[in-house]
Amino acid sequence: MKVAQFITVQLVQWGVTRVYGVAGDAIFAWLDALGRQDKLEYIACKHEAAAAMMASAEAKLTGRPAVCTATMGPGAINLLNGLADAYSDRVPVIAITGHVETKKLGGGYKQYIPLEDVIRPIARYSTTVVHPQAIGEVMHKAFVCAMHQKGVAHVAICKDVFERMTDAPLVPELPRVTAAVRPDRLEMEYAQEQLMNAKRPLVLLGIGARDTAQGCRQLAEQLGAGILLTLGAKGILEDSHPLVLGGLGEGGSETALLALAEADVLLILGASWFPRAFLPKELAIVHVDTNPESIHAHPKLQSVTADLDDVLSLWLRRLESRRIDQAWEEQVERWHARFWEETQQITEQQPNELVKPETLFHTLGKVVEEDAIIVLDTGEHTIWFNRAFRGTQQVPLFSGKWRTMGFGLPAAIAAKLTHPEKQVVCVTGDGGFQMNLPELMTAVEQHTDFVLIVVNNGTLGLEQMKMVQAGYQPFGVRLHNPDFVLWAAACGVQGQIVESVSSLEQQLKQALSSGRLTLLDVHCSAPTLTERKKQIPFQAQA
């Protein structure tokens, strides 16, 4: 068969269900092959960066390789922003791009650039296919590398190679890839002793603890430890749990800082994020992770390189005899009540006032389904989500370490395509939304139904806040916004303006129950964030 057909059939056999991309002449042959079958869906995006963001979002939700495509030169370069998100958040994404004809490689031809050199810093694997017989081995290696190393694999295929015949054998299954780590028993037991002797423990849960949520909860209860949640850990444990004290960092709670000032051990489970500037200088730390690269260098940190399943099964047995410090557990529960009151206070408003972002998220938490996917663009509103949204079992989806603006809308499309049975809500700032406005038509074309909430305050809120904190006069951060409801109408999307607190909850309920793609243009107040570092009641890490 032709290489273009081979790729299509092989992807289907490996369980790929869709490809996100933008058309271009270097991939015409593959697009033709995709159009002649119905097992692999092609999602035609408006911009290649959005296509890569969709693939990254799908991979974050499923843990399986997702695929995006683009033409040579500008198309491939445009993929980079979304691919960098997948690279930074360590999820498997395969980028299949076109390339110039084999005879033009290395020359001064239009749209030629050495793609391997360009993509190498963010790819676990990158190569160029110049012969049709190589396609099977290359595809296999790309997928295995992306799955095993949790990152981006890039395959550039010369334009003329797509049309050539290959007798490379199809491989029905990929090898099983396991992330299992052989634990060190002494390492686990030494850390266990630290926990056994701890009088005032805290636990920080990250996104990596999602699959072992029940065991993490049980361990924290067994220790009588206060629980802190990273942004990615929202929904692992309901915020109403009496040991939960909120988040940590700029989006964290004041209560968490008070607890850290009194704690003697912080146990980090499944979090690669290390908020050094928010941790007391003398605090002992135990950090468990399968990936040693995620464990930070720190003189008071005891590392445990192991699967959480292995660690939890041992510690839950060994720590059964540990006596909980009753005074500490009671203090944690008082802090929980303070945290609960804290989130209530920051959302109190008069009915006729413009909506504050914290009020928006607090209200959203009341009306959204318990297992909804909450897609967050990057900006000030992300911090308010962490502070004010009272999670139950929702799954947040966001650009973690790359933190690119414009992620929200493409990710919401991918989330709804990946999980059509779930309620999806996207919250984006007015700046982030404008970066990918055309993808609203992609959402329409794909018949997706989710609620798109635009935090409209006429500014790049996070940048404005940080400029003020740094002593600068805000400049270049004001936005001249279009009428988002009119834009939605032009795309065939239902849109509404939310102008005050009094109508917020009702309009959210209506949008969520409509079963249609709906845009809510929420007119919000100006940024009001305060710098958390100035409120830390202890000497922080250097």
C-alpha cells in the first residue's frame, strides 16, 4: 500500500481515534487517504498550534498517545507551542508533519527548514522519513518513545514519500509500556520512620496521586495530617474533607501558610511542583515520585523513588500502630473551618456588583456536575480557581508547566471529543480567548456542546497584577475586546452577557442544562490579587 494509507491503517490498529491538524500541500496525500476511510477521524483546526494543544489535552485526559499533523515549514513551526505544552507536562503526543521532497532536502527551497533541529529541544524522538520502507520502524519507535518517555515524538515525511508504495509490515499491537519502578525497601522504611516520628505532618497531593486517591486519603487520615492540593490535584479529594486546607502558592490559601509554619514534616505525593518560596526553611520533606527527575535537590528532603501503590501498601500497614497527635488533628480541623470561611469571605458581593473571578468560580462549583471536566486557560482566573472553587470529583485540565495562553478553547474541544458523556466547562480570559477565537468554529463544526465562560475584564489580568507588584506602571496589558456574544452569534453559537452577581448563578445553570455550545461573556471586576509571598509567616526556602 502507499505510505499515506499505511500510516492511517497502522494508527487505527494502535487505537488512535482522531488526528488534529491543518491542511497543507506537503500532507495532501495523507489527507486524501484519511478522507477515503471512516475509522480515523480528522479534526480540521484553524491553526496548527491549536491542533497540537488539542492533542496534548487528549493525551492528558487519556494517558495514551494523541496525534496531530501539519504541513512542512510554517505549518510544522506553528505546532511548536502546543507540542511544548505536551513536552512540559510529560504526555505522549505524536506530531506527523510533511516535509519537502527528498531531492530538496538541505537546499534553499521554499518552506524548507531542518525540522529535526527545530523540534529537537522539545521532542523525545524526531526523524525524517526519506524512504517508504522505513515508515514501519519509524512509526513504531515514535510511539514507543512517546509512551515510555512521556513526551513528544516527531515524524517528518517527505512529500513524495507519502505517495510511494511500501511493503513494511503492519504491527497489530504496540509493546506494553510500564512505568513501574523497583522500589528500594530501605528507602521506603527510612521515610516511614520519619512519618512515624512526625508530630505535626502535612501532605501535599499532586496530579500524580489521582490514580491512588483512596490510598492517599487513607494515609493522610491515618497520620492525622492536613492536606494541601496542587491545581492538578483538585478533585482528587473533595474540598469539604475536614483535613483539606486548600492550595499552596499564589493560588493557595492563607490557611495553608499558617499550617506550614507549624508543621514538622511535609509529605509530597505525586507532585513534581516544588514551591520552594512557600516552604519554611527548616521544614523536613519526604517526596515520593516514580520519576527521579521530578524530585528536587534539597538538603532536608528524603526522596523515595517508587510507585505510589507500592509505597502506600507498605506504609498503611506499618503506620497502623502510629498514635495520632490529637491536639494536631484538632488544630488541622480548626484550620479547615478557617479555610472554608476564607473561601466564603473572598466571594461575598452585593447583587448589583460586577462579578469577581473568585465569585465566578465559587458559584460554578455549586452548579457544575461532580465529575465534570473543568478546562482552564492560563491567567489570573486560574489562580482564583485554585482559591475559590470548591471541588468534589471534577478534573481540571490546563497548561501546567508551559502555561501558554490560548490553551482553553482547543483543550475544551478535545475534552468533549474524548469524553462526550461528560460535562465540559471551559473558563478562559478575554486575552486567552482572543488568541484562538477561530477555533470556536472548529467547536461548531465538530458538533461539540460545552459551556465557554469568558472572564471579560479588559486586561491581561495576571500581567497587570505582576507589573504592579514589581513596581512598574502597567503598560501593554489593556485589551480592546470585540463583542464576544456577537462573535459567538456569527459562528452559530448561543451567547449571553453576565453583567452582575445577581444573575450569575441562574445564567450558569441555564447554560449548563441547555445541551448546546454556549458562550457566557462574564463582565468581571479588575484584577485584585495580592502577593502571597508577603504574607508568609515564616522564613521561606532560598
